[in-house]
Amino acid sequence: MTAQTANQTAPAGAPAYLSVNNVEVIYDHVILVLKGVSLEVPEGKIVALLGANGAGKSTTLKSISTLLKGERGEVTKGSIAFRGERVDQLTPNELVKKGMVQVMEGRHCFGHLTVEENLLTGAYTRSISRADLKESLERVYHYFPRLKTRRTSQSGYTSGGEQQMTAIGRALMARPTMILLDEPSMGLAPQIVEEIFEIVRDLNQREKVSFLLAEQNTMVALRYADFGYILENGRVVMEGDAKELAANEDVKEFYLGLSSGGRKSFRDVKHYRRRKRWLA
Ligand SMILES: Nc1ncnc2c1ncn2[C@@H]1O[C@H](COP(=O)(O)OP(=O)(O)O)[C@@H](O)[C@H]1O
Ligand SMILES: [Mg+2]
């Protein structure tokens, strides 16, 4: 065991499944986007990462999955640990082998491939038998029966909801224990959003997959999540139990636009509080 790993597992009690500690991210060497983000996902939980467009949700997810490098982004401070081990220096493929997969914002299916071909691309990091591959596919179809009926359709001609399901299904093909899911509700009708979130809950409860879920759709996300963090301008401005956050007057005022003076910043909201755990 390295000194770093020993350090991560030293405190009493189980370490968080995923922990992001005071992470700073800079794009193009100058654009400071994350200003010290800390969050935790306990094993087997759904944690929502909430915030308006541009708050830094996708950047946070990409800093975890090490996909930032392709976008001229860099983690310049802080650390990320998964299952008690530092993972900041791994490649996305190594991370997938450890059990963590990201489903990117905007679905990203290969439009010219069929639904089933798209799903099969998700198993590329595993060297497995045809029988295993078939079993993994059947498992995806079990959770997403719609995809089974559409298996031979070209993805480019399927609906937005089906493409989102294909993207999640493809991630499942890698047999992850943790999924970073970026804005699954984006551009989808409310009924389809519910359908997708029900499947996320199912995967969480039956397959014990942990989720870090980035969403602008605050109230829906909080109905399915156990815990939530609210991100604003690259900082966590509020965190709490999902039910408490959903009932919080400030969250309601801000996200449902109930305030008279228009949409304000969370920083102006009176009861704003933040545990400064990592600033020692
Ligand atoms: N590749 C990039 N280069 C420069 N700035 C970026 C890049 N990606 C995102 N940003 C900026 O970082 C901020 C946060 O973006 P993002 O993480 O995508 O937020 P969210 O997912 O919450 O909408 C935004 O101001 C955005 O313009
Ligand atoms: Mg985003």
C-alpha cells in the first residue's frame, strides 16, 4: 500500500466510496472554473450535484472521470479518491476497470450504429466471452425493455429518451459500481424523465450501483437522490439530505422562481450555510 492510500484510509470509520477533496480546475491555463469543490458519495447512494447552467457540474464530473484533459482542463489543486484509493492520475479506461463510468451530457450515441451496436461498444474495456456479453446485454434489456424493442434501429432515428437510455445502457455494459450521470433529463419530456429516474433508482436498489447525478432539474433529482450538493459559480454553496433540501425555503425560492425580485444568487439568500470541512 502506498503512503497516499494509507493516508486515505487512516481515519476511523469507512472511507467514502467516492470523495472529492477541495478540487480546483482551470481551463486553458487561465480560466478558473472550480474553486475548491468537496463532496462525497457513500457506497450504494444516489447523490445529486445541482446548480444552474455554467455552475461547474460537468466540470466536476469530468475532473473525477479524468476526462478533462481532452478539453484543455486541469485539476490544479485537491484530490480525488475512489474506494479509498487516489485516482486523479488514472486514465478513463483504468477508472472504468475499477468500476467507475461516466455518462456524458448530451447522450452521445453513435447515430449510424444500431441501439445494440451502441450498447456493445460499452463492453470494450472488458475481455469477456460471447456468453458474458450476451448476459450483459440481456441485463441492460431487462432494465430498459424499450431498448430491446428498438435493438435493430439506428440510434440516430430513435427518440431523445431512447438515446439517453442507450447511453446509460452502454455504461452498464462495463459493469460499473459507480456511475457519474450528467444531466439525464436534458431536453426530455417530464414523463420520460420520470421513466429514466425510476430506472436509475432500480439500478441503485437492485444492482447496488452508486450514482453521482448532475442535474439542473433540482426538484426531480432531489426526489430520487439521498443527498444533494448545490453548486454555484464553481463552489458548493449548500449541501444536505435530499428531503431537507427539497423542503428548504431558499431552495424552493431560488429554483422555482418564487421570489419577487427575480432570480437571485444563492449567495444573497439569507440562510445560506456551508460546512467548511476542508479548509483547515
Ligand atoms: N473546455 C472549456 N474551456 C473553457 N471553459 C469551459 C470549458 N468547459 C466549460 N467551461 C466553462 O466552465 C464553466 C462551467 O461549465 P460546466 O462545468 O459545463 O457547467 P454546468 O455543467 O454546470 O453547466 C462555464 O462557465 C463554462 O463556460
Ligand atoms: Mg453540464
